[in-house]
Amino acid sequence: MKIAKPFKWPLVLILVAAAVVILFFFRMYYGDMRALKGFMASYDRFDRCMSVVDDGGGTGALNQAGEALIELQAKASLRLSSLIRNDAALMAEARDIADLSRRELEAANKNELHEEYLALREKRTAAYAHFRELGGVR
């Protein structure tokens, strides 16, 4: 009669627990990256729409910019985990960019304060450059 060796249950449990923890943190990091990329894509869409407005696109371009602004504001409410560097600064900067974008679109709708519009555009582009710098995207 052969005696079976005891199975190494503690080792298996440790390996399974380690795999679960690694997958959990990977999923959090992947969600953070997806949120950042989504915000950047909606910002690019808004920026393209505002360029069309600058070129004299008319009310159709303003409507498209308004839709892009709604999407940008929704994506600006992103929540990042602490796995991302500068997570709090990135979230605050995203909200600031959305607010500057809203104010810029309002100034474009008024059509009478061109200096204010240009100043808001410069602030928005500077804030987005700072956002990309914080996110590690050059």
C-alpha cells in the first residue's frame, strides 16, 4: 500500500490569491487608462468642432460643438484610482478643462466678445497641455 503525499494546499491558495490581487489591480489600471483616453478623445472632438466654428461654420457647427461639449463634460467627471500618477491633479484639471470649454462655447455663441473668446481658447489649450503633461503624454 502506497501512502499519498500531502498536497501543498497552502501554496496553491497563495498562488490563487496572488493571481486574484494582480488581476484586480490590472483591471483598475486598465479602467483608469480607458477613462483618460476617453477624455482625451472627447477633448479632441470638441477642439475640432471649435476649429470649424472659428472658420465660420455657422449654427450647425455651434450645435456640433454643443454636443461635443456635453460629451466632454460627461468624460470630465472621471474617477481615477491611486494607481495613476497625479490622479487628483488629473481629475481636477479635467474638470477645469470642461469648465473652460463651456465658457469658450458661451463666448462663441455671444459673438460679440472676441477678445474674451480668444483668451478662453488660450487658457483651454494651456490647461489641456498641462493635463497631458500630468498624464505623461507629450
